[in-house]
Amino acid sequence: MKTWISCITFVGTVFVSSLSRSSGAPKVHSTGFPPDLTLGDETGALCVVKKEGPGRVSISWRKDGAELESNGRITVAMQTTSSSTLTIRRIEPGDIGNYTCQASSDQGSSEITVPLAVVAAPVWSAEPADAEAIQGKDLY
């Protein structure tokens, strides 16, 4: 964000005006993930940073707050000095969640969070089974 600061000082009958430019934190934009994903698909998101001042910008990705690093299925790659991609091969149930792209520089940081959701049939977390219960008591 560009911030222009104007200062006018009264010295007797003379007006002294100065104009200075203040640079802000980098601004993050993301394409997000496509909406119709299913388990097993490959997907990706792009994070683009608009730099607002001098110095280097670092870009990182997190999933549900935990730092992401490249592994066999998930790839985090810098495309340019101001963009990074996150690629997920063969989406698994554990990949579902919120992904955050953060850009940091000496002027500050900003981030954007995009959800990864999939369309899938429901699955049992535990197969239902017959059980005996006593009224007023917890079953498990």
C-alpha cells in the first residue's frame, strides 16, 4: 500500500510543504483452488505478491497454521521473485483444509487464506455395530 504523507508547516507568513512517500507491506493475491475437486485429483494455487518498497520479499505457504514444505506429493515452488505455486498431486483426505500464502518484507507482511475442499462420498469414521446401552449412561 502506498501512503502519501503531506506536512504543511507555518513559519511566520511562509508556507513550507513537504511530500514524502511511505512504503507499506507487500500485498498478496491468490488464485485459490478450483471448486469441483475430488479425491485423487491434482490441483494447485498461485500466490502473487505486489511489492510496495525496496528489499526482498519472502513467500511461504502454511496448511491449517503449519509450515508447508515440498515432499513427494506436495510441491512449493518460487516461480519468480514475486510469485509462488503450491501443487498437490493425488489429493487425499488429509489435504483438505485452509492454505495460507504469506509474503514478508522489511516493510511488513500480509497473507491470504484459501480453502481446499473436495466433493466426495461420505465415509464411516467407525463402522456402526450393535451395542447394549443403559438409559442415562454414555454409550462410549
